[in-house]
Amino acid sequence: MSIQFVVAQTNELQTVIQKGHHAVVKAVAYSPNGKYVATASRDKTAKLWAVASGLEIRTFFGHQHTVNGIVFSPDGTKIATSSADKTAKIWDIETGDILWSSKEFERYLTSVSFSPDGKLLALGGHGDKVYIFNPTTNDTVKIFKVNPDRGFGYGIDTEFSPDGRWFAIGEDNKTATVYSTKNWELVYTLKPEKSSCQGCGSFISFSPNSKYLAKIANDGKLNEYRLSDGLLKHTYIPASDDISAVQYSANGSLLLGANETQVSIFNTKNHKNIVTFSPDVKEINSVIFSPDLKQY
């Protein structure tokens, strides 16, 4: 079995890359073509790396505080970042230039995500609102009222479905909300029947076919929901503290869930645990599959 992934942890980024940032790596992202990895750090910068060589290509300077989130545009020509300096930025990966910068929000940002056509950008964090922007026109398309996790500092998590039909927000109290992008109306609220938990933030991930949403919650579980009816499809792992990631592989055959000490990878067809391991690191902050993963 061979699984390629990148783990961000408190001292360095471990893959072919052995050095780079001067502080904690908070988030990692693969380019759509799998040739590049972008990293976000507490050292106030983002970096671009060549996967094949492990060499650093470029450093993106401009944030004044920790860079918490990072994502590639669907066409792979840009990256977007969100920061504890309460702003988000879009960068040209070839030049390193800032193409767009948000206003300064009241609280710091934890999440940033592009719509699949690259025209919209979702932003949120410790504030009680999530914003959908059109960076080209600088218009605010939609504002959602949210319940962010400020207890452990997860804030919120955002993601558009690959088919562009859904938009989901991971919130406090082990909750995910799913909206239709057609009219931005709330379609599902996914949470335990009995739950009252502050400091129980949630991470979310859409399956590549946009039929399922996976949610992992602090002091909660890794659950998979059907988007056809919003019902729970399967629970993969029991309660987990200090969560850090959830993600489907590019072909949807695998699903990972991680906390700050271990990573578990599951087969989405038979729901069996393929492997659970604890990397030799102090703390895991982010885990992602490589986009070219086709078998295991």
C-alpha cells in the first residue's frame, strides 16, 4: 500500500521538504495538478514548493500575523490566504504579487475557500459571520450568520462542493450547515441530536462526486452524511479531541480524519480502517492527500 500525503506540524513540513518556515506550519494545500504545495505559517508568510524537487519556489510576504488558511484557485494560478491579521489575500503564484486584499474584519480569519469556478471566495473565522465575495468586482455576494468555535480557536471551516451546488460551514457545537448556492438558503443542519458543547469546532470535506459531506468534530466523531437527504451514512471513528483535518482522496475511495497526534485513513466503500498511525511530530495541524492518488 502506498499513500501520499503531507503533514503540517509544529516545527516543520514533513514530506520531501525538510526546512522552510521559521515557525509553526498551520495549513498546507496541493495545487490542482499536484506539482506544487503551498504552506501557511505562524511566521506571517505563505510559501510555494515544487513537489518533485522539494525546493522552495517563492515566499509570499504581506500578512502581519499568523497565516491560518491557504487554498489554490481551481485553475492553479493563484492562492488565497486567511490570517490572524483579520484579512484575506489572493496572490499570483508566478509573481508573488497581491491581486486582491479584503477589508480588515473584527476578528481573525481561520478559513478561506474558492468556489469551483474560481469566481467566489468564502471567508470566516472567529467572527459571527461568513462572507462570500466576488474578488473581481469586490462585491459581497452573501453573508451568513454563524457560531464559531472560540473556545479552542478553530473558528469555522468552509468549503464549496466540487459541482458547485453546495456550500458548507463547519461550526461550533459539533455542527455543520449546508446551503444551496442557487439561492443561498439553508438546506441541512448536521449535528448530534443531543449536544451542547462550546469549544467543539468542526472540519468538513465534500466527496469528489458531491454526494456526501464528511464532518469531524472536536470531542465528536468522524461522520459521513448523504447530501440527497441529509441523513447520516456512516460513523468512522468515535469521539476525538484536538481535531486537525478531514479529507476525501481525489477519487473518493479514501477518507482521512486526524487529530493533533494521529491520522486514520478509511476505505469509503467498506468503511474499514486501512491504517492509523502517529507521525513522529509534536503536533499535527493539517493533513492532505496528493491529488494524483488513484490506488492504495
